[in-house]
Amino acid sequence: MKVALKAKTDLSVTALASHAARVCYSINPETINQPIDVKTRLFDPGHHTTLQHNYFTFFVEDIPVSAVAFGLHLASPHYNSDQRSGRYSKMYNEPDFNALRSSLLSFYPSAPADKIMSWVEKGVRIYQENISCLTELATEKIKQERPFVNGKYITQNAPKIAQEQLRVFISQLAPTALDFTVNLSALTALYRVAWSPEMRLATKQMADLVITENPDLSYMFNSEKQTTKWAPEILSGQASVVLEPTAKVLNVIGDENAVSTTPLTDSLDTLPFAPTTMTNSQFLIQSEVVCSCATFGQDQRHRSLKRSAPAFTGAFYVPPLVAEAGLSETAQAYMQEWLDLAKEYGRDVATLIAPYGAMVKYQKVGDLNALVHEQAKRTCWCAQEEIYHLACGLRSGLKEKLKNPDILARFAPPCMARGLCQEGVRFCGRDIKARENYFSKRRI
């Protein structure tokens, strides 16, 4: 893993934090170049909003996918991130198993590398042996489900859809890359609570880069504070397969006071910013989600939603094309091998190498504005199949819970309200006039 600092706020932390503090307690703040004792007057007493004017953008490369989903993106909403799409990973066709082994041992030196890598390589073989078959199936299903696409669309997208569904057999030990932007107090907090070797390495490299340019901030990063250890629970040691994700609505609070909104029809979401829709922050929907690790990573993009700690259920997600290719038994056996590795070598190692198809369970809470945004993105057919079905599951569950059923009309993709796709050249090719079956089951 390697972290590089790509951008930062132009002014030093000390200068900017000092000025921010003086703004709070002075009629005429002094110039920006008159620092105060930031450690004694701001950091130690906990006046940390003054530190949040400084942002740092890191480029993180060769970090395991699992260290992002169960690490950098897991708990804190105070970041911005853009991660490399899995379809550009070399893990599928040109995996560097020696590099993967080195990555594993760098975090867990005593891990049984031969046994684990044999399992990782088996997943890649399953992928490689079946990708042609799934590409043919994807081609067939595109023609059936998306009648308004041309041959070029099919040629470009059938391999992508096949890859998205067959990657359930790929280990999240696979390396990825991302731009990660964080303010200073959020970084110091992540550094102190880092709960895995992967997180400790990533946040230490970030801290070292900040300290290199700001030596006076070294007191903020105390390695002795990094004592937390955490990994998701595994709820069952017996593998099973699941054919669709679930979103069970547990509770709805305050929908009788919801302010009327329309479905999002613009690429810019203004709902959380407008005083006219502020009341919707009191309309809360609590749900229980069960989805694959692949979709868990997608779900984390919506940082205005709150999530509980995830737990592995012991099940493996088998997408529609994978099931049609007759790979369900293969999937169950592969998942059982992972569960056996977890039982023998621990949840922390198991989390690092978990397959994309491993199912996780967690609770989720969101307000109306946040969920209108999520549903606009996730009920669009440009969203991947599983997260689309997860969004539709939430929508279906709300029918029985809402006191005001008219609210359900807000949970829709832009094309349903506009009658026109806003994705441009990425138009999915579905029949957007088929209102009577707008949230139908998909196979791709």
C-alpha cells in the first residue's frame, strides 16, 4: 500500500486555525499570519472545528478493497472519496498473486499464505472459466430487457455486466486505488481509532505526510492511541446461497409531517440545502439490509445515511446470471471454504480476504431528503443489478409502513418523472414508457 499527498489547503493548519479562533472571539480579527498556541488553546480543549478548515487529499494505491469498505469508508461520514471501478482491476485477467501474497503477509505475517492464496486463486479460476458463458448470457438478456439499445451498446456492456455479476468469486484482497479527502480533525480521529493493520498503515502514512509538511502538528498523532481492534462478526459457520438482497423496513418516524417534494429530475440535488425541506430531516426510515460486500461498498457512497456495524451472515450472493449458469453449488462450496478459513484463522484475516459475494447484514437510517436522493440513483437501470433490487425492496416495504402513501411517488428515478433519461449516452435502453412495470425484476 502506498499513500501520496496530492493536495492540501494552501495555508498552514496553525495559521488558518488561529484565524478561525480569533474570528469567534474578536471584533477585529488579526491578520492570518499571527498564530496562537493551537495545541494548548484549541486541540487539547477540543475546539476542533477550527481544524476543519484544512483539508488534505491523498491518493491511495494498492490498498485492498476490503480495507476501504471495512476501513476508510466504514464508520465516518466526514470524507470525500472517488474509488477506481472494479472493472479496471487487473485481478480478473492478470492477477499478480505474488503481490497479493505480499500484501496479505504485510498485514498478517503469521497467516497461512499458501492455504489462503490457494483459495484466492480458486476464485479467480472460477471467474476466468465462466466469464465467456456469462458474457453470452448478458448479451441475450440485454436484448430482452433493453430493447432500445444498439449493437455497440451490447458489445460494450455485455462484458461489463458479466464481470459485475461474476466478481462475487473474487477476493477483496484485490488492490484498488482512490482519492481520499479528509479534514484534519477527522484524520486524527481515524488515526487514533484505527482497528486493523490495514487501517493503521493507511492512516499512519497519511499522518506522516501531514507531519512532514507541518512538523508542529506531530502532537496530534499519538501512535499509543491506536489500540482498538475490530472485525465484523460472522453469524453462521454454515454456508448458504441467496438469490436476492433484502431491505426490511423496521420503522418509520415522522412521515405525517413530511414536506412535499418531487422526485429528483435534475442532476443537482438541492433538497438537503433548502429551508423549505428542512423538516424532512425529522422523517426517518430505519431498515435492515442484507446484501453482498460488492453492494455494501456501493451503499457506502450515500454518506448522509447512517449504518450500524456490519456482520457477515454466512451466506453468499448468487446474481441472476451466475445462477442461470449453474454456479450456485460452486458458490456455496467456495463460501464454505472461506468460513472454514475464518474459523481457523480469525475474523480479521477473513475480512481482509472476504469474497465480493459474502453477504453482510446491518441496519440503516435515513431521512426523507437523503432517501429521495438514494432512490433516484439506485432505482435507475444504470445502477448495478443488486443495488437496484435493494432499492426496490425498500420501496416495496414502505408501502405497508407509510401513513402518507403519496410520499412513495418521491422514490423514483428521474426518467420516471421526466419521461426522458438524463444519462445521455449511458441510456440503459429500457422502455421508459412502461409505467405499469417500472420497478420490475432485472437479470442484468
